Amino acid sequence: MTFKTDQEAFWAGGFGDEYASRNQGETLITSNVVLFGKILRSAPGVRSVVELGCNIGLNLQALNRIDPEIALCGYEINGNAA
């Protein structure tokens, strides 16, 4: 794949692979549930979320636990994370 920027190549390569390995697990999802619960309480009516650079989807998993009716979409440049 050809990338337009050095940052794209950085996240699509080994650093992005290692980041995905280091940042996973139930503890992070639970922490995100608390964080996004607070955010959504102050922004009522959110019905859809798009995350650019979603990695393995921890934020989207947390949002789904809070409200499974929210339409979720994620884009990730790193093939292993996706």
C-alpha cells in the first residue's frame, strides 16, 4: 500500500502493530465505558459515532456497551489492528 504521509506509514507498520498489542483488554474497555458515559450524558441525543484510527476498537466496544443502539463505524489504517 502506498501512503501519502510518513505518519500513515508509521501507524500502518510496526509501531501500530506494537501499539495494538500493548493497548487491549477488559480494563481499558471498562475505563472507556466510564469516560464515554460522562461524555454522552453531557451530549444527549448522539445516535452515531465514526472513529478514525480506531485501532482494535476499544472505544467502539465501550460505546456499544453503553448504548447498543448507537450506530458505530471505525476506520483503521493498520491491517493487523483492523
